[in-house]
Amino acid sequence: MSDRQTVPMTPELRERWQLAVRETEAELPELLDMGERLREAACEDTLSGHLRRAIHRSRHRLEAIAESADIAVEDLNLFLSGERTLRSDVLDRLALAVEFTKGLQAAWQPPEHKS
């Protein structure tokens, strides 16, 4: 037996529910498009693409990552969707915020010097 109580669907409640459904349906194409842009940007085989994947894998909230990197959440979102590039100093701060540099240090090989 469930402790949940059912609420009768009054005309006012039905109207609010139908409005919410219409609003959600209107936003869905934009949300699907944004999701596709996020996936495409994260799949890039570039330094930015790798950093985007590290940010997505991070257990930190985007707000905390943005605050740690001293950038606006909106700018971080635009970077994650590939709609904005960031200066190298901002990329460095983002990498530090999600500890992305540990993976880079392990993979980086110093160039060989020619004598």
C-alpha cells in the first residue's frame, strides 16, 4: 500500500498541466538541438574536445567549475556546446578546476633535442 495521496484533477489543475505540456513540447526541439551540439563538441578530437569531456565527467556542478575557473556559467555553457572559444588562460583554469592537467602530464612527452 502506498502512502501517496491522489489529488483530484480540478479544471484549474488540468489547465495548468496542459499549459506545462505545451510549454515543454515547445522547448523540446531547442533542447534536442542543444544536446546534439553538446555531443558534437565533446566528440571533437581536439584539446578543447578532451577538456569538454573532462568537464562532463567531473563530479562538480557546472556552477562550481565556472566559479573555480573565474568565468560565467553562461560562458562555460557556450564553450561546452562549441558556440564559443575561450582564451588559453581560461582553458588553463578550467583544466585545473576539473584536474584535467593530471591526464595531460601523464600523456605529455617532452620533445627530443637534436644535437
